[in-house]
Amino acid sequence: MLDADMQSAGFRQARLARKTALIEDYVELIDDLLNDGQEARQVDIAARLGVSQPTVAKMLVRLEADGLVTRRPYRGIFLTGAGHDMAARSRARHHTVECFLRALGVSEVNARIDAEGMEHYVGAETLDALRRALDAGLAAFMEAARQRGHD
């Protein structure tokens, strides 16, 4: 069994990730909608996240209080500089995790779905290791291993 300090560090990291995952999902989705040339409206966010509009409304109050979004009547939701930064960091983590899963041979659909959850729980050191593995040619290595397995 792990010592108490090591075990509690893992639990603390998981609790922090759970706390920020939802916020990051909202901010990233708002950024995606805006980058796609759409307005980020409460109804669109609710539909894409599969939650009710009152749930979105509560989160938007929190995001605004945290300085991540601004809202303008009849104009939708916009990200602040801090919101853009958070969305970019979240998207980069997602991209790295998704590429790593694809390199391992996970289907595109499952890699995208799994990365959506995993991106929030991967620590900086692990994320750097995933990037190094990708940069070192993990995808080619795994493809060669799969080919050897079929021989």
C-alpha cells in the first residue's frame, strides 16, 4: 500500500480535476461555438452538453463571477482573456491525449470520447511524457507492433 502522503496527493489531484473539469468543458465549448462563427447562446450550450438551460444559467453566473465570460443581453456569451487562455490550455491537453490514444490504436471516435474525460485528470508531468512519446514516433512504433502481431 502507498504511504499516506503519496495516496493523499493522488486524491487531492483528482478532486481538483473534478472541480475544474466542468468549468473547462463550458469554456472550451463556448470557444468552439465562437470559433465556428456561431453565437454562444445558453440554448446551444445546453443542447451540446446535454443539460438543462437552468443548469447552464447557473454555470454562466459562476463563470462570469470567475472572470471567464461576459454576457450581453441579446448578444450571447463571450470569453474574457482568461477564458480564452483556459480554453486554449484545455484544448491543447485534449489534443495531446487524443493523439496519444490514436497512436496506441484506439479508434478516432473512442479516442475523442475518452480524451474528453481524461484531459482533465492528466498531470503536467504525464502530459509532457505523452508529448515526448508522440514526438519520438510512438504512432509509427505502435503501427509496426500491430503489423508484427498480424504476421
